[in-house]
Amino acid sequence: MSTVSAALGSLRRMDWRSFFQKYGLVISFLLLCGALTALSDRFLTVSNITNILRQSTINGIISVGMTVVILTRGIDLSVGSVLALSAVVMADALKAGWATGPAVALGLALGGLMGLISGLLITQLRVPPFIATLGMMTFARGAALTYTQGRPITGLGDEFRFLGTGFIGPVPMPIVLAAIVFGLGYVILNHTRFGRYVYGLGANEEAARLSGIPVKAYVSVVYAIAGALSALAGVILIARLNSAQPVAGKGFEFDAIAAVVVGGTSFEGGEGTLWGTLLGVLIIAVLNNGLNLLNVPSFYQQVVKGAVIALALLIHRAIR
């Protein structure tokens, strides 16, 4: 009898653990939205919800790349600086008369190249990801400031600005772009060989290598993807502001890491989903929006965000 009772107790614990692993983030998100709805009558309005989604697009796109990096047990601190460098080069091309398509392609290629260099430093020279991307963060920021002499580049043209301020039907263009990035990322991570290899080398890099997976090539590509997505986020940012600032993107790496961690992706690699990252992005965006609606001072907002991230880490570890 005692054995049966113990087994039933274990089953109940496993059921609760499985339940929270699957739905804990959704429940947390809904509770947060419910609390803000009760505290502010402006929160649950169409205009505010649209604003939240629009504001979350930049962090969302960067977070997709950060998710893939962290799945491989890496980290990328350079995403904000790569965004800035790609943005000013792209804006300068537009001012020189380039069409929107080639200018955007130039920015994406530059972002991808910066990410690839970080990946090669990590794989070929065995520089730890933290150090390699910290160096790239400093280099890219310095390059952006040098390229522009510290001055913004403005007046980017209506055709380009459509990418940040236009609409497709009732949906803002940045939301459309972010949805495409998340959709493609989900398909790649869950339904392609590349995605399986990313999870595999994150879970056990040595086993992946012994299985014949070209680990160095895949890790390098992962960082290139993160760089290109940072540049894409830069497209939305400067198109919305009609200005490319060499200091743009400061702190964006921390928001992206926060969203990925809150979304349940493990720093130990091989564990996490883009659905979780999407929820993490929305939780961070809703939290920022709610604190602004409640007129919470900015320095208190940082304290609250830090507490939420720490709590998410503790809960994730406890459930695991």
C-alpha cells in the first residue's frame, strides 16, 4: 500500500511539474495582463495593445538570434553595437542614393559578417563567447562612432520609412516583419536538420562532434544569424525614427537576454523554444508598458525588471 501511495504521489508531482513546464509562462503572462488591466483602464485597449506589439518587435527580432546562440551554450553581447554599425552604414547608403532593397541588403550582410567574425573567434581561436562578443561590442560601437564622427544620419526617405512606420492592412509593418522572423525561426529550429544540430551541439557538443556534425561551422553560422537579425532590428529602428544614431542599441543585448531567459531557454544549452522566447519578449514589453502607464519612475522600473528576471530564473531551475 505504501509503495502504491508513493507512486501516486510521485505521479502527481510529475504531473504538476509537466503542467508548469508547459503552461507556466502562459499563466504568468495572463496574470500580469490581468493585474495591469485592474490597475489601469488604459492597458486593455486596442491602441495600447498595438503599441505593445509594435514596441516589442525590435527586441523580438534580436531575441530570436539570441535564442539560437544561447541554445548552443553561447552568448552574444555585441547585438546592440552591431545594430548601430549596420544602421549607420545602411543610412549612409540611402543618403548616397541607394535604393531601399540594396541598402537593406548591405546592412544585413554587414550584420551577418560581424556575427560571423565573432563566431570564428569562438570556434577557430577558442576565445570564450563572452570575451569574443564583448570585444565585438566595443569594436562595432567604436566603428559606428568613427564612421559618423558621432553625428546622426537623418532624412532616409519615405520608401524606406515604410518598413518602420507603414501598415499592411491594419497591421503595422514592424509587427509583420517580426512575425515572419519568428515563423521562419520556428520552422528552422523545429523542422530542419540545422535546428536539430543546434539543439544537439548545445546539449552535448562532444557527442555532436563525434556524430559527425561540423560543430565549428554551425556555431559560426549561428552567430552570423544573430548579427543579421540585429541588423534587421536596426532597419525597423531607424526607419521608425528617420534617423540612424551611432549610439543606438545600447542595452539591447540585456533586454534580449532577459527575454530569452524569462522564456525558459537554459544557459546550459540544448533546452528552450521560440514560443517561450516570444512569451518572454511579450512579458518584458507588457511589464515596461504597464510600469509606464502606472507612472513608475524609470530607476524603479529597472529594479522591477531585474527582480522579474531573477524570479524567472529561480522558478525555471526549481521546475527543472
